[in-house]
Amino acid sequence: LYIADPEGHRILLYQIDTGILDVLAGDGNAGSDNGPQLDATFYAPEAIAKDDEGNLYILDTGTIAGSGTIRKIDTTGFVQTIAGLGAPFAPHENAVGDEIRFNQPTHMVMSNAGDFYVIDVFLSNVSGPTTHVLRKILGSSLQIQSYAGSVFPGDGTLDPMIGAQQHGSMHSPSVLTMVSSNPLRLFAAERAAGVVIE
């Protein structure tokens, strides 16, 4: 069982059969250094995905707007950043790899096709645009796309003629789960609206 430890900035491995909890990756310091798994640093990791080849993908959320990244731990134990730069700039469509900028990512899942779906939320303390978006990153090219939501918060109520992938259909989504990859079915829990949407 893989566990993301956001307070300790580490990835843990719990051996269910023995009850032993080990540090799999991260030296315990907040950061974004790549390298061997126990020397690399993470920044408030919150979500973990695993592909068919055994590689792990970690969503590093950071603690300030723009500091989110996706990290890969390959089967040799090497950690590298594959998406995001940890720099505070607004995301833009069709960016690739380290050109990608997240606002405040909170959760991530991975499809069987190797595509990533990331909840990206930004709530401003002042009047102005906010972000309530589900972003898709193509596994083949690491290109980012907006998949659902917009800069305008919704109340979780969907127009059946429009569907979820439109403006105002998400409000502070916080947790994402995938119940089917083919056909794709995603459910998001909305903290502010107090609902779960598909």
C-alpha cells in the first residue's frame, strides 16, 4: 500500500502482510529535487497513481499557488518531474511537460490509457477570477488540456443538455475518483457545494 505523506513530504510503503511501514521516497524536506528515491525531495504530496509497468506518479501539491508538479518514480527508484515547474503562473492550454503551470492542484487519478486527470483549484482572498477546473494531461505527450469546469464556480447542478464539461459546473472540487476507464467515468467531491458530481 502506497501512502502520500503531505506533512512529512515523503512517500511511504506499508507492507500489509508484515505490518511494516517504510519510507519509499523523499528525505523529509520540502522541495522538488530529482534523483534517487531517498535523496529526492517532495512538496506536500497528496495523490499516487501506478501504471502497468510499476512506475509511480505523485501529485506534489505544494503550499502556494503555482507550486504543483507531477513526479515520477520509475522502477529503478529514480525520481523525476514530468509535469509542472513549481512556479506561480496561471495555467495555459496545450502547455507540455515543464511548461505546465498548475494553480493549486488537490487530487489526481490516472486512466488505463496513461492519461492524468488533475483537480486544479484556486480560491482568491480578493475579488477576481478563481479556478474550479479538472485538467487532463495526455500521457503520450504530457500536453495539458482543460477537461471540465471554468473560472466561474458552479453549485454542482448540471444542465443535462450541457453536461459537466462546461462553464460553472464545478465548485471547489477536492477529491477525484475513477470508477471506470473505458468508458471513462469520473466522480468529483465538491467541498463548497457539498455534492458529488460525475
